[in-house]
Amino acid sequence: MRIAQEMAGFTLAEADILRKAIGKKIEKLLMEQKDKFISGIKVNNIYYCLSNSIFKSKLSS
């Protein structure tokens, strides 16, 4: 949740939705959150490959 807040600019509520999507493996919600996560990270000037890698690592934890 902290990564989503700090790197992608998610609010606490948005980060919680991401946490639930990852924890319950809700595919549709995960894809929506992934797009939002990557967009937020781009705004903060973090490279796409790094943001994609971070998202994938959280999915496999």
C-alpha cells in the first residue's frame, strides 16, 4: 500500500482497493488498478519497465 501511495500517488482508499485486488486475485480489478498505478508512476517520472516490474512483483507475493 505504501508503494502505491508514495510512487503512484494513490490515496489510502485507492491503495486499499489495490491491496484487495492483489490479495483476492480479482483479475478485472487488477487490470484497472495496474493502468492507474502505471499512469501514476509515469507522472512521478519513474520508468515504465520499473513500474511494470514493481506491479508484477507484488502480484507474485
